[in-house]
Amino acid sequence: MKIENYPMKTFPNCLRSLLFDFDDTLVPELIPEEQTLKELHKNICNKHINSTNFSNKVLFVANKFWNESKYFPYTNNIGFTPFEGLWSPFYDVETTGTKGLNSWLTYYRKSVWSETLNIFHIPGDWKELSELFCSIRKNKIKPYRGVNKLLAYCKTKYSIGLITNGSSALQNYKISASGLKKYFDTIVIGDEVGNGKPSRVPFQKALEDLNSSPKQAIMIGNSLTHDIVGANNIGIYSVLVKTSETNIVDTYPDNIIESVTDVLTVLKQKTRGKNETSRSKIDT
């Protein structure tokens, strides 16, 4: 995807809504993935199998089967990743886009774990390995430090929306397990609207639900290609949560922070002396 060098936007004069990304913005995603594979390696591999090699091979095999699937155009569009496919809950109700996906996910997990066992000559059953993997990963859903306090404060002053890519079955599970669901006035998942970020669709849906316009909202997220480009496309003031994976080669975001909790500093600095719309006004 080509990333444009967007002109900087001014902070909303009348801020009503805060839009947050979920994975690696409010709740760690990449680090728990790495930890899960390391813990899985420790549980099933002997000391002669290198941990990094094991993790890399699992991801390689997963990507191979995932990218070859007939569902790949859809999963890629909504931001449902190969790693997530290894532990996502199944869909309660299948839609047009996900019809047959539950069955394929079972095939996918069987293929990935069976090939992994074969590559490393590890005895065992793929189902037991899959269940162990899911159990380990599900125990690693925890918000970043200070996120609860941040959202609790913001909820007293603004309406709050969550815009997240991925499978509705998995994202809803993670959001509930994180304990953060209570803070959001709307939750928009790429799967549920048929398009993930940076498409305009999830942003438009969130703004509509919050009765806000692009000039009355800000977007906070860690992904340049999903959160920042998507916000810029629709005219929303964008705040990038910079991570070690961020590679900024041009000025895309309107603001950059080191941690999501730094949003408080941005809000206090930018809204000082401005007309900040209270929740009581929003809800009337």
C-alpha cells in the first residue's frame, strides 16, 4: 500500500469522541505471540531444538497454509492473521464471508501442528498441541499498564469508540477478557462491517454510532498503515503510538506519543482554553 504524505491537521476545536485501536495499542499482541511460542517450545521440545528456530518454523508453516486458503482474500481484508487463526474461538453464526470458515480453521490447525510435529520429529497429537497453544495464549490477555485509568478518565469527558481489525469471534473474546469492554460506547470490528482499517467503512460506522464528525474526533493507534492512514483518509486527527516496530519515513500522523497513556498529556495540552464538548452535551 502506498502511504501518502498527508498535510498536518489541526486538533479538533470541539472534541467529542476518542477512537482507539485495540491490539498493541491498548493490549499487547506481538509480545504475547512471541511468549506463547516460547512457552509452547518449553513444554513440548527437548533441549536440542532451538526456541527461535521452532517459533520461526511454526510461523512459516502457518503463513503457508493461511495464504493458500480460499478464505485469504477475506481474512486479509478484515485483518485476521495466521497466528490469530491458530487460537481464535469459532464463529457462533457464519455469515456470507465466513461460511465454512469454522471447518477450514480446524483443517488449518491440524495442518500446521501436524507439520510442525513432523518437522521436529516430536511425538504427539496435533489436537493436544493445538489445545495447549490456545490455553497458553488465552492466559496472556492483559491491558498495558495505566490503560484502565486512562479510559476511565476519558469516559467522563468524551464518547469512546474502539475500531479493531480481525475476526469478530476473536476480537470480541479478547475485548471481554481484557476487562475493557465497559469503557466503549461503540465497538467496530472489521469482520462485522466487511472491511478492516484503513478502509473508511469502520471509521464511518464508529463516527455514526457516536454521533460525531471527523473534525470532532481523534484516532489513537500503533499502526501507520491501518490506524493513521485510515484516519487521515477520512480527515480524523491522528495520534500514533510509536513502538519498536514503527518505521516513520515521512510525516504521516498529526501527533506521535511513546505510550498510549500519553494521550492524557495530549488532551490536556490541546484542549486547554478550547471548547471541549462534555458527555452530557453529547448524550442529549
